[in-house]
Amino acid sequence: MSTRRLIVLAFLTGLWVWAGSVYSPWAEDLEPRLWLFDVLFYTGFILLFWYVAEALLWLRSCRESSIPFRERLAGACLLMLTAVAGLTANVLAETQIGWQWRVRISMAALTPYTEPSHQDFRHRVGLFIIDTQRMPCSGQSWLWLGRPFGGGTGTNLALVHGSGRAVPLSPQPEAFRFLHMHENWWLAYQNPDSYSAETNGTIVCVEGRSVASHAQGLRFIDSLH
């Protein structure tokens, strides 16, 4: 086990988290950076394998007492710091609890966008990147979410400000599902195969359909209809 290697691993993990976050300097740019998404995706696996190897080396050093206690303690702290950074980033980005927590933290920033509007913009709002704001149904604000890798990196996800705990209205019930996030905010999942951009100027909004979990919503996005 090398303390210097663990310091480098912790630093690179922090850099990896920052580079894929909404706080990176390129997060709000319109220029697509899908290559960056690919680099960060594969880099994540490299860091994971490196972490596992270092953790095994640390365990062996503890079992054999081959290095001083202080160095083993420093190694444990660095391994814990690295794990917390990587796990926190993934929980926030991939889990239902993470999404709900992000909405809670972003409530103050989201407040100006509760009023229905129709505008094209791309910028950070709280812990989210908003690509556009739409109002397909009366009284509801839809904030379409993007990734921090430039324009054209949409997610088929939108934050919808509805009326309390009632499921928001849906312009195309077969194309959308909803999951409650916090207070009046819901997360909308769009199935691109079921959605039709051709409405002939007539949209009849009806009560939407909810899903039981974030995982179920993601499966709905990828399902074939």
C-alpha cells in the first residue's frame, strides 16, 4: 500500500466527480461534448478497479502489520474519503433518494420556474441543468433536464410543477409517467417511442399516470410500445 497512490486516487476521484457535475465550467454550454461523457464513463470503471486493488493491499498490510499504524490509519481515511465521494455522486445521479434530495436542496432555485412559461434556455438551476421550459398543460411548468455535457444530451426527463400531491396532467398519457419528488414537484419520464410531436394543434391534457419508483420510470423510458 502506498499513501501517495491513495492521495492521487482520492484527487482523481474528486476530479472525476467534479468534471461530470453541474458545477463544471462546460456544464451550461450548448456545444455537445458526448466524448467527455464517454471518457468519464470508462474512467469511472478504471477508478473503481484501482480502488479495489488499493483496498486489498491495505487489508493485506493490516493483516501482516507490514507498515506503521499511522500509515495504515491514513490509508483508511483516504479510502473512506474516496468511497464517500464516488458513492455520493452515484447516489445523487442514479437513485430515487438522490433525485428527491436534489429537488429538496434546489427548492429555492426552482421557485422562479413554478410559473408556466415557454422559453428556450440552458443553464444551471440548483443541482440541475435545464434545457428548456414548456407548458403543455395549463397551470403546469415543465423543465426539461439535460446533462452537463452540452446541448443535445437530453435525458427524456422533466421536472413538472403540479398541484400538490395529485399526479400532474399529461398531454399524452401513453407517453409519460410521473414520480413524486417533493412538495409540488414531480419527475416526468418520457417514452420517445410513444411520444408524438405531431398534435395538429390540439392537446387534451388528462390526469397522468404515476410509477412506484425511479427504476420503474427509467424502464418505462426504454420500453417499446
